[in-house]
Amino acid sequence: MDTMSSTTKWNGDMSFTNETRGIASSMDAMPDFGGKNLGTTPKELVLNGMMGCTAMDVISMLKKMRQEMKSFTMKIEVSKNQDHPVHFKSATLFFYLEGEGNKLEADKVKKAVTSSLTKYCGVNYMISKTCKINFEVYLNQALIEKGIAEFIDPKN
């Protein structure tokens, strides 16, 4: 069985330092909740994880398909419920890719994104159990794909 571990240390007030594999990151609450904006909030870290996981999948797949990008950017928007536990109700992942001519093909971009959001991205798979995840894919500023992340359940 594969395992992961991380450590979180309290720094005072609502500030924490996370350490994973020797890499530190900061976490803090917003001022309304006693924080000082010294780091991202836990839910913001989840947003970053949702984007980072699928972004790594997409870049890896496009490289294997010998696709060349000038740029790749993502954005995420979520809606939350208002009752405790406050959680994400729905999310939309926006993929923005730029390429030249046939060096970045729309069908291959679509395949990479949909493969990530149906089979490979473990973070979004976990989140999709309680949150509807939509996505939009833009190539050279034109919308080329829109859909819902519908994961194939793994065997184990």
C-alpha cells in the first residue's frame, strides 16, 4: 500500500507551516477568522491541488503526444454551501492553452483533459465524490470543449 505523510506546525494565531518531503508551505486563516493572510487557507490549498493534479496530467500527456505549447494556464471557480461543514458544492476548471498552427492540435488537447478528468487525476476523483466538477477548455482563446468530470471508478 502506498502512503503519504505531511506535518503541520502551529506558528501562533491561525498561522501554520506545512512540511512535506522537506518542502515548507504556509497556511493561514483570513483576517475575519483570526488570521493575518500569511498563507493560503486550507480550502484554497485544495483548489490548488485540484488544478495542479490535472495540470500535471495534461502537460504530461501532451508531451507524450509531441504537442508543443506556448503557454498553459488554469483557473478554478467554486461555489460553497453556507452550512457546516462548509464545502464545495460545484467547481469549474478552466484550461487555457496557446499554441501555433498544428503544433498543438485541438483533438489531442481535448483527449488529454478528458482523460485526466475521467481516469487519471486522483485529487479531482476524490473531490468529485461530494462536488460536481465542470470544465472548459480554451485553445488560442476559443472554447473547444466543455463538460463534466465523470470518473471511471477504479477497481480498488
